[in-house]
Amino acid sequence: MTTWEGGKSVAEHRMYMANPLARINLIIKAPDKVINAQVIGDECINCGDLRPWLLKLSRDIKCLMCTYVIGTYGGEHVVLGIEPRVELTMDMVSNVVRTIVGWYNGEW
């Protein structure tokens, strides 16, 4: 895909065909800066001042453990990718367990 409209069209078609695992690749201008942020429950790692925005986005799409790739274009932030998983390290184990237990208990 070389345009946003083309990618959107393919995504809509694949959603219509009920294939949620389909991936779409777009060629876009390289961002000035790339931010890799992870949201685990109420924690936002490497989010900086995007924390409230990413936490709200995660709640809206119901993704309790997500990795976001955010591109910065002239000061404007654009979500380039969302992965419904996080890289699990020893520092994050307690956050992941707390989030899973909260989900199991109906907190989300």
C-alpha cells in the first residue's frame, strides 16, 4: 500500500471477511522521532507526556496490555502501530500479573 486510503480499504475488506489476524503494510514518510510505549493496565512505560492519551486509547479499544509505536511529525503524534502484547521483563511481571488479576475480577 502506498496511501492511507488504500490501506484503509484493504483493512475494511479484511475485517468484512472476518480475518482479524491480517496485517497491512504501508509505505509512509519516516517520522522525525519514533516512540515505543507500553501500556499495562494503569501503567504506561516510556509514554512521557502521552500517558493520559495512551491510557484512554487503551481503554477505548479494550487493550489492557499493548505496545504502541508512535511517530512524531513536526510535533504531531501519530499512532503507527499497535500490538496487543508487551515485552515481558522481570521489572514488569508484577504489573502484568496485577492487570490480569484485575481483568479476571472484572475491573476492566
